[in-house]
Amino acid sequence: MDLRQQHWEEHISKQTGSGLSVIKYCEREGLMVDQMAYWKKRLKKQAGNFLPVVRGENIIELEFPSGIKVKLKNAKSAEILELKAALLC
């Protein structure tokens, strides 16, 4: 994973967990809204129809295009859980 992708994954996760709109979050963080939208779409496409959202150290949430959210608590490694979820889709 390159540094740009990691940068945007972190911001997307933080924005989703913050409760702020994309616009408000981008204003607060000094980010461009169109770049956030681009990376959110790109990462969602790469993830195979779901967007992983990490909330805290031991929780991962997967959001599917239908709006269904799956929250996994006490996750040991978010990356392993994302991979397993991708294989189940």
C-alpha cells in the first residue's frame, strides 16, 4: 500500500467515525472535498463492494452499498478481518 492510499484510508476512517459531514471534516483538516470523494470511491471499489471503517483499536465496521453495516468488536487485526470479509463477499 502506498503512502497516499494509507493517508486517505486514515482520513476516511476518521471522518466516518467523527460524525462530521465530509465537507466539515475536510474544512477542519484542510483537505479538498473532491479528493476525499475520489479516494472514498476508489477505495470502496478496491475493497470489493464494501468500505472498511475502523473505529477504535479493536473494532472494525464494514459498510456495504446497500447501507448494511457489520460491526466486529474485539478485532485483533483490522487488516485480517477486512481480508476475511472480502473473501466472504
